[in-house]
Amino acid sequence: MDASECHGSLCGVLCAPEADAEAWLAAALDGIDPTAGGVRELRFDLLALAAEMRQQLRAGDMAFSPLLPDDDEPLVDRAGALGEWCEGFLFGVGNARIGDFDRLPPAVQEVIRDLIEIARVGVPSDGDEGDEAAYTELVEYLRAGVQLVYDELNPAPPPTVVGGPRGVH
């Protein structure tokens, strides 16, 4: 699993109301010798990333951003990573057992369908400015769509009222 796909799977898992970062980590590190050099540090770094992503999604202020190659990388590479990110997200949502797709809120269903299509994205190797603009729009849609999925599946609790109406005993 490359970095973009791994990040996507993490974000998919974190959208579940009962997100389990430890289970995600076990799946992400599946097949890696736990005694190999650097695995302990990698585990720590991935759990820190999970906490950071959870915080960004909870904030709901569009601070969330998918882990994708920098804009100076070729468009074909960035588009491939975008597709892999979406594949990872869909895998994470599936592994999080969010529930029956048909019972999800309609807006969540729409975003998931769109991410399936984005996962199939491709650009010609000679991508032009129009392709660049389309890529940028897809990334922005992805940011907003993932935030919407998180918000829909993890509604904020109603504010607590301190005290009560006057005259009520």
C-alpha cells in the first residue's frame, strides 16, 4: 500500500462512528515483521497521524486534506495517487463496517459513488491546463466530500443547556 492509499484507508476508517485506529494499524502493518528495525517508530508515527486526522475531521473547518503528491509532481502521478487515495478510503469505509450502504444518508451514498468514479480517474500523459484544473476540482471535492461523510456519520452532540428556564422548579 502506498502512502496515498494508506492515508485514504485511515480516513475511511475514521469516518466510522466507532473508528478503531488500532485495527486499521494492524491491517496497514499486516505482513510486516513487528521486530524489524523501525517498525516501532512507524507504528508510533501512524498512530500520531490517525490522531491528527481525527482532530482535523472533528474540527469540521475544512482543515482536512488528503495526502497526495505535491503540485510539482507530474499530473499523471498525482491523478494516479488521487485514485489510490479514493480506493483506500473506500476500503477503509468497508472495513469500518459503517453499515448497509442503502441505509446511509443519501449525501453519504452520493459521495461514496463519486469516490468510486474518482478512483477510476486517469489523465493523458500530456495533461494540459484543463486537466490540471479538473484535478484541482476533484481534490477540493474530495476534501469537502470526506468532511461531509464524517459529519453525517458522526453528528455533533446537541449543546448542553446550563440551568433551565426561569420559573420552572
